Amino acid sequence: MRAVLNAVVERLIEGDESLIRIPDICETTGVNYGSVYHHFGSREGVIDAAYDQIFSTLAREDIDRLREATLASASREEYVGAVTPLIETMTADDARRARRALRARVIAAAATRPALRDVISETQFRLTAELSRIVEHGQARGWLRRDLSARSIAVVVQSVVFGRCLDDVSSDPIAPSDWSRTMHALFTDLLGAPADQPGETMN
């Protein structure tokens, strides 16, 4: 079933879901037609699972990079130096425009598909929880503001990534350098005071 899911994911990334035919997927992967429907329930079930994998994978890649940068930092200065370029890359890099558009496409699909919406809502909850734990680590060390909830900060970071999709489709998009300065100002406002003392670390 993993092979089937990966094959559908590849086709969704390359084109429209209306072109996906389960018999073609079975022929490509060598998986029995009946087994696919037994596992996923329907063609829509296969596509929904593939959309969820796309959504989760793209978000988790960013979260994993933020986690690595956070855990590898031994001081506020190291943390700022490691995380700032990551935030800018996630939100301002033109090379990542296709990734942002793909995540927005999944959200758009979920708006009219109740089953997919239910799946994505659970995935989004888990992703936000993962990012919140990373934020809590920064707060415990005094690197991020403690007067704001970790979950709120986690959602702000994700909102900025999605918000960039709006400008991606503009006829006159913001210059990457202008956006980067804005992201730097936003991140700076979320930082804790330099005098804050380290606290507990993330498990």
C-alpha cells in the first residue's frame, strides 16, 4: 500500500487528480486492484491519503529542520543565527514557491471533501503540537518570549508560510529582500530578552 500511496502522491504533484486511475496505479505498482480498495475503501480514499501524506511530509520537513537547529543551539546567539535563515527560507525563498502552492492546494481540496478535511485536521493538530514543543524548548531556555503561548507562536510561524501563498499569486509580488526584512522583524519580536535565564530543556 505504501507503493500505491507513493505512486498517487507522485501523480498529484505532477498533475491534476482527475487524471489518476487506480487500474493504472495497480499496473505500475503491481498491487492487486481489490487490495487497494480493501485498504483505502475507494478511489477518493486513496487520493485523500496521498494528499495527507503530501501535507504532512512538507510540513514535517520544515519542523524537523527547526527542531535540529533549536536542539543544536547552546546559546541565544546560536539559536538566532540558526533559526533566522530557516524562517526566511521557509517563507521567502522563490525556489520553495511550488511547495507552498502544493500545501495550499491540499487545504483547498479539503474545503470541499469532508473526509479529507477530517484527516487533515488531525494531521494539522499533530504538526502544531510538534512545533509547539520546539517553541517550548526555546522558551525554557529564554530564547523566545514566555508571555505568549507556545501554540500561538507555532501557529504564527505556520500562518506566515501559508500567507506567503497569497503574494505568490500577486501580479506584483513583494521583493524577497523586503519580505526577508519583515520576517526578521517578526522573529525578533518573538525573541526573549537577552537577560532571560535558561530553564528546562525539551525531552
